[in-house]
Amino acid sequence: MKIEAKKISMSNLPTPLEYLPALSKELGIELYIKRDDLTGLAMGGNKMRKLEYLAAEAVEQGATMLLTAGGAQTNHGRQTAGVAAKLGMKCVIACVDNYPGEISANILLDRLMGAEVVFQAPTGEPGQADKLIRMLIEKYEAQGEKVYYIPFGGSNEAGMPGYYECACELDAQAKEMGIGDATLISAVGSIGTYMGLWCGLRNEGSDLKLTGIAILPFGEDRDARLMEYFGQVKEKFGLECEASREDFHIETGYVRGGYNLPNADVRQAVYLMARKEAIILDPCYTGKAFAGLLDMIREGKIKQGEKVIFLHSGGHPGINTPHHRVEFERELMDGITIL
């Protein structure tokens, strides 16, 4: 059964599913990549699929402003800014984070597209982000705006159909390429991409197997959110599938210290993909997930000869994030010749 939900099409879909010959030979597996970095608008990325559905709801509600939240270099914020610009809306991105001291990477792109970016330094106070969001909504609605709030990563019931649709798209592509029983690997952050993929594959009876790789600590609170989120989307869309926590395969051991922290293993994974296949990953999401995939091969969790599809969720502006950029510059300087 296909689920039905309104959307405003703004992406270049379907995105390609490509074979990676050099890396397949290097790693001893049959490796493919789903190019959701090529969705198009605002430099592309996975959040666009969710935002097409969220935007439709915002328009239906008569919104004049999109407000969302994330870290200082949020990819979701950048893509939300793109959607707002495309629809003639205002955009505000709320960041409980320290201002990095420069306008670069996603912050530069946010401002290019006209979004306002609001920083509030972390205090450790519980619910700080929620309080900031409420304050901003009240502020702008008092100025006459009709604010539509989009949660972190667009990861709620309204955004879930974006990756349900992707699951159906990918299943058809994989069958056409003769890899309909492959393992699909995706980074897991705010859970929305993973949940949409899981629901789509399970509810539509696909033979693709899904493995998530957590890019931030995944404890009891995340487990609880996973099951709560499934219950919400099951009820909203009348899904026929059932799930227990054991049905969701998420590798939690490759976080490498925490969210968006510079890491040498992740940079090496970024270099490997770039130098073998000329595809750019980012150091927060896809680079970390690909580093986890490499670990899984070394540890035997992914077997030699296995068919694997890696979801490229975009985010490449992140290589210019200040704290990552200085590490890349330090390591790559030896290849620069000045005559």
C-alpha cells in the first residue's frame, strides 16, 4: 500500500543509484551509492525529501515564515532556507550553539538565501532549545507573521513520507539493477530519514535490508523516541506493519566521541571516497557513516562479496565548517606547491 500525503515537488527525483567500481574492488564488496546529495535545491541533500511534504502543510496553513532549529552548521536549516526562498516565505534558523566567529559553510549559504540565523550559547539548561523556539515564534507572530515550525531535521510524522517515497524509489532501482536483496546503510541523526526508509521498505514488502549507523550517542532516550516515532507514523498513515525495538537495526558503536566532532578516521573515510570515486562526503554525517561502514567490513559485520547500498544524504558544505576545515587544511597542505 502506498501512503498518501500532499507535497510540493522541488527536488530532482529520482536521484541516481550508482555502482562504485573502484571502491568495490578496494573493499571486496559490491558497493553502490544512492545519490541523495543530488536532490538539487539549495545544494541538495536528504532533508529536501521531507521538506517537500512539510512545505505543503505550511502552505495549506497559510504560513508566511518557516522556523526551524539545529546546530550552527545545520544542513536541514540550509535546505529549509532554500524552500522558504523558493516559496517566497521568510525563514529563521534557531541554533542553540556557539557562533563560530565567521560566516562560512552552511551559515554563509543560509544568509545568501535570506534566512535569519539566531544563535544562543548552550547553557546546559533542560529544554533550552524549546524555550528559544517558543520565544521566537511569539516574537514573529506578534509582528504579524504566520509561523510554521519545522522540528530538527524535519523528523516528524509530516516529514516521514519523504523517505517512505525514497524507499519505494530505491527498491525499484535496486531490482532493476539486480541487487534487490542488498543491505542499505544510512546515517542516523534525528531518525527521520531512517524511519521513513524502514517504514517504506517494511510496509511495501521490499527485500532490501536496512542498517542505520548512529552519528551521535544513541541511548535509552533515543530508543524511546524511535518507538514513539514509529507509533506516531503508524497511526497517522495507517501502516500495516508492526515493529518492536529489535526490528530496528542501528549500529551505535561508531559515534566517535559525539556529534560533529573532528575525527581522523572520518577524514580518512572522506579522502577514500573522494580519491577512489570523486564523490565528496561530509565530516558530520556521511563521512562518519562511511567510516562506520569501513569498520563493519573490517569487523566482519559486512561480509566479503556482500551487496551494499550507501545512502549519500548530502551535507558537503560541512567540509568548510571552521573546526573541520582547519584539520583538513593541516593534513592536505603537503600537496600544495608554491613556486
